[in-house]
Amino acid sequence: GFITPTVTTGMDAGRLTGTIGEANGEATVLAAAIPLLISLMTGIRRSARLKLAALVGVLILFASLVDTLSREGLVSLGAVMVGAVIFGGRWRSKAAILLVVGVIGTVGYFAFLAPASSVQRVTMTDTSGRSSLWTVAWRVIKTHPILGVGNDNFIVVENHYINQPGAIQALYVVNTPKLTHNTFLEAFADLGIVGLATLIAVLGFAIAAAVRAARIFERLGDVQMELMSRALVLAVIAVLTSDMFVASAYAKYLWIPLSMCPVMLRFARRAADGEAA
């Protein structure tokens, strides 16, 4: 991402986009990768060089995320750090230290080192048209609350819900039809309460599986696998936080960590069965 020049026009001008080609998506992946790499790094005990390389990797991920200038990425990272303090278990105190260091580092960079254009980008209050899309999405939901307008049909029908009371950026929606920029609103508008409830059930099942895995490993005294399970929960939190600002129901970076959660629970149960035997 640092080697390949970023685009020079559009919303991603001057921002790190990486191989994903889009700054916000790149930031989401980085926010999810940071807790996973930290959990792997703690398992390195016999090679100081490898552990140092992993630490450098964490710093590169953090610097890369900051360089995306993605507000949703920074919010996702903040959610990860707060989540680590809440769900950190035996690592809660260390998570609190990382939270303080991360906040100081981020604020210090934008206060003293970042270019003025970058500071303006991160601190602006404009929603980049998201609030208009959310307003239109709620209009669609109120009209079709049970089954929605059909899978992926929001982008087709959104123009029909503009001419209603309420201030929106109409041209933003008309000129280039867009998704809702919110995964949950997208599911609600497309598939109604039935689809939204199904999505939430799948997410809840996956997160609960990883949480249960962490508790099983904690009971077994497997520190490394417990930490990896907790880090997996934090990675999912990073993606779901980002999903409040982007529609990524088909994104690999959502479903890969979700699919890892029940797999981690399977590992935990096998370990528990072996312990019992």
C-alpha cells in the first residue's frame, strides 16, 4: 500500500488504499488484523527476532490505518481497544495501556505531524452523503417493513423515495445510486425485519461461539488459544463497527472472521474432550 501510489482524484485521493483499492475497506481490514497479529505475537517465545518482526508488523498496521484517513477505520480501531478492555480477561490491564497509547499516538499524529488536509479530512463533520442514504433507507423500511423490497433492490428503488418531506442530498442519490452505507439498514431495506433478524442471529451465533471458546480455553489453562479466541471476537467487532458506515454484506473480510468463530469453538471442545479423557 505504501509502495503503490494512491489515486489522485475522488474521495480516496491522497489516502492509503492498499490492494483493496478503497481506503475505508482497507482500514476495516487493518483494524481487524491488529488484534489478531497481537494475539499471534504473544505466542512467539523462542525467537526474539520473530517477535520483533511481529511487533514491527503491528506498528505498520497501525500506521497504515492512520494513513487511510478513514474515520470509520479509526472508530473501528477505537471499538477494538475499548472492547479489549471490557473483554480482555487476564489481559485487561495491558489492553488499557494499549488504549491509552493508541489514543495518544493517534491524537498526537493529527495534532502535530499530519498535513492540514489530512486533519481536515478526519475531523470534518460531514457524513459524505451517508445521512441522506440512511434517511432514504428508513423511508423504504417504513413502506416495506416485513419482507423489504427484495435482495439488492434498494439501489434500484431508492430514487422513488426522494420526493418526500425531509432534507436530503437528492442529487447525491439520483446521479449515482448507492447502497445504504450501513450493512444493517441495507439488510432491513432489502429483506425486511425477517432478513435483519436472520443476519443478527448469524452474527450473534458466531460471536457467541468465539466467546464460549475463550471461556473453555481459559478453564483449560490454554493461554495462547484463549487470547486468540478473544482477539477473534475483537476482529469481528472491528468489522461490525465499520459495517455501521458501509454496506459490506458480501465482503470477505466480514465472513472470513465470522466463519473462524465456530471453528475456534470446535477446537476448544476437542481440547476439553481430550482433557476429560
